[in-house]
Amino acid sequence: MDAEARRRQLVAAINRVAGGDRAALRLVYTETSPKLFGVCLRILGDKSEAEDVLQDVYLTVWRKAASFDEGVASPITWLVAIARNRSIDRLRSQATFRSNVPIETVPDASLSAIEQLEIGDDQARLRDCLQELEERQSARRFLTASPMSSWLRRRACRSVP
């Protein structure tokens, strides 16, 4: 069966579903469920969630088949839109459920104000110590590296009885 014949068959089946024809819904399911399941699975990332949403999709098709207008969209476009929207709704409802966790149970990774002050004080002391150490090392290097230091040492040794 070519694509146009399939399209006409789906349009007719959806129109019959609008009249309450269960066999037509079965035909729509058989022809479209693999594609719609793929859409749901891609959005949700979980097989069982995708299966649940797919069931909701066909319930929506059963209830809203009368609103299908082939002049606005092809049957598969209409069905994919329903599957996509239902999948996104499921994701949003899961996000809302996750965000309803009491604030006390969410760990706070940031430091308290007192801890931040203590760290700041420690850093300032460490910086001062390092500065003093650098100054001492610089002075020592100057005394040991200068020619005057040898002369001063020799003079000091001669003057001691």
C-alpha cells in the first residue's frame, strides 16, 4: 500500500473512531503505535513510562477523534502531536513531583557565613606568613650572596679575641 492510500485509510479510520468504532481504533493503533511509541520513548527515555503515555495517547484519540481535521494536518502529524504533548506533560508532572521535596531534605552544599569568615581569616594569616617568609628568604639571599657578607664575616672573626 502506498503512502497516499495509507493516509486515506488513517483519515477514514479516525473519522470512524469519532463515531465510536472500536475496530477503527484498533486499525489506527496497529498502523501507528510503533511510530508513536518511538516518539514517546525518545522524549521520556523510559520504556514503561512511554508505554503508559502511549495508552493515554490512544485514549485521547478515542475522545478527541471528532476534532481531527484533515485539512489542517495529516493523520500522522495529528497523532504525533498528541503523543509529543502527552509525553511532555508526563515529564512536567514528574518534575513537579520531584520539586515538591521538602526543603529540609535538600542538602545545602554552600558554606555557612561563619565558615566563610573563618576561611577568610585563615587565608589572610597564611598570606601574611608567606609574605614574611619571602621577606626573610630575600634578606638571607642578599646577605649570603653579596661580596660584603664575606668581608664582614672575616672582619668579625679577626676582631674576636
